[in-house]
Amino acid sequence: MPRLYFDANASVPPHPEAVEAVRRAMAEDWANPTSTHREGQRARHRLEEARREIAAALGVAPGELVFCSSATEALHLLVRGLRPALGDRPAAVFPGEHSACLNPLRDWTRVTWLPEVPEGCATAVQMAANNETGILYPMPRVSGAVRVKDCAQAWGKVPVDLSDCDAAVFSGHKMGGPRGAALLWLRPGLPWEAVMEGPQERRRRGGTEDLPAVLGLAAAVRHLTERQSLNAALVTLRDALETEILGWNRGVEVIGRDLPRLPNTSALLLRGRNGEAVQASLDLAGFAVSTGSACHSGAVKPSHAITTLGYSSDEARSVVRLSFLPDARPAEVEALAAALKRLT
Ligand code: PLP
């Protein structure tokens, strides 16, 4: 049997058109977009064409987008860049945020956990969707603060609304684009300073733009609506799997089952079982799943995204995350259910 992949929240295979766009760009559009000769101008033209296309899909102005290499980088540039003007005031962050966001906040003088909003809050940081549980979160109402939205998991799975925030980040490799392409969106006029100096990206992110990755991302974005529809349709398959698992009466809990969630994600709390051991057994049986965010895999610490929901460390260690690819088929999900039944 071919291996079956249920770890879409870690990364998804790039769309074939994204692969082709990267291949072509590496062969033909390898020139430096900053160069002033014809080859450079052609590269610049392609870069700006891609920026316009991606901006139109997000409903923002092209000049508001900064190309980055990953959502982690975008979050670091964003949070660190807000610090010179705002960092002496407190920040509020969602406690289940990804470490990519929590780490740069360490430089701030004071950080509180949402929903607590401190007096004089300078920035509020909220993920649109949690990578481990799939739970969807609204942007908190915080007046006078820069509202930052982490859309790394939501993009391509559910519609993303930018009207309630001032800055946002997007990851390409989780929505059919290549690794190496991500976005930082900044509403004009933010009190933000570039921390990675250089002439590129209107002096907001130094470093030669990765044109092949950007063109691959633009190709993936052309299929964004289709990807979102495929993901939306997964809810039937995902819910049927959960109903079956709950019917085994083995004390399994689906985290966030009654909350709005990403349609492709199921975080199973297998009480009394070790999530890593279950994951390893499934891996041997041909199924790729995760015990939490890929960035945390291998770490002994239980996932904070789970413990902040009120679960104990032991419970957090018993979680297995299933995240379906947009084209997951019923037979594949049935095979996963059978393996889970056998191995848990
Ligand atoms: N934010 C969230 C919610 C994520 O799930 C991830 C990756 O898992 C990131 C940020 C970082 O994304 P990237 O892999 O593009 O650095």
C-alpha cells in the first residue's frame, strides 16, 4: 500500500503548477530583480506581476506585501519591527500562538496573554487558526493597538479576512506553494521599522528576492479558491472519522469538537496512550500523522497549544493530530481509521 499522508498542517505537496513555475523560473528567470540590465528588469517585472496577482487574491494593495522566506521570518520581522516604536508598551498575545510568534515577543518589556488586554496595549497578536487543534479564533477587539493576525494555517483552508487587523503573515508551503515563499502584509502607516536592512522589498526586507519561490507561490494562489472548496468539503470525511472513533468508546476526546475548526484537522486526545508512540506505530504502518506542530516534534515538552486549553501535560502528551490533504479520499480515511483502531 502507498504511504498515506495526514500531516497537511506541517506542509503539503506543492501544486504541480507551482512546481513547474519554480522549475521554469530557475531555468529562465534566475537573474537578480535588483539588477538594472535587461535580465534583471525582466526578473523585476515577473516579481511585480506575481505581487499584483497575490495581492489581488488577498484584497490588498501590491505595495503592502513583503515577500519573505517563511511565516516564521515574517513574524520575526513584524514583531521586531514594531518594537522600536511600541516595545516599551505592553503587548497581548494569544497563549496558544506558534513559537514563531512568541519568540520575537521575548524582547518586549511586558507581554500578557489574551483575552487579558493590558492598559496601553501596543499590539495584539492572534492566530486565525491553531495549527494543532484547528480551532478558529476571532481577532480580539483592542482599540489603539496594532492588530497582528497569523494566517499561516488558515490560508487556503478557510477564507481569511484582513479587515479586522493591521498586519498579517502567510505561509506558502502550507497552501500548495513552494518552501521559501511567505508573505508579510503591512497596512500603510504602521509604526514599523525594517530590521533586516537592504534595498529590496522597498527597504522592508533586505536580501535578494527568491523569484522562483515567489512565482511558485503565485501559481499556487491561482488555485486558492479551488483549494479552499476542497478543504471545506473535508468536513464530512473528518466528522465521519471522528464519529467512528468516538463510537469505539475508548475514552478518546476530540479537542475542540464543538468549536469552529479548520475542516481538515482533528486533534485526538487518546487518554492513557503516548502520542509519540502512536505516531511512531502509525508511521511504521504507512501513515504520516503528527503529535502536534511539526516545529515541536521531537521536543519533550508537551504542547502549549493543548495545555492552554486547560488540559494537563500528560493529556497533551497523549494527543495525535490528523490533518488531511485537500484531496484526501474516503478509502484513505477508512484505512487510517482501521489502523488507529488496531494500534490504539
Ligand atoms: N504560524 C503558525 C500558526 C504555524 O502553524 C506555523 C507553522 O507551522 C508558522 C506560523 C510558521 O510557518 P513557516 O513554516 O512558514 O515558518
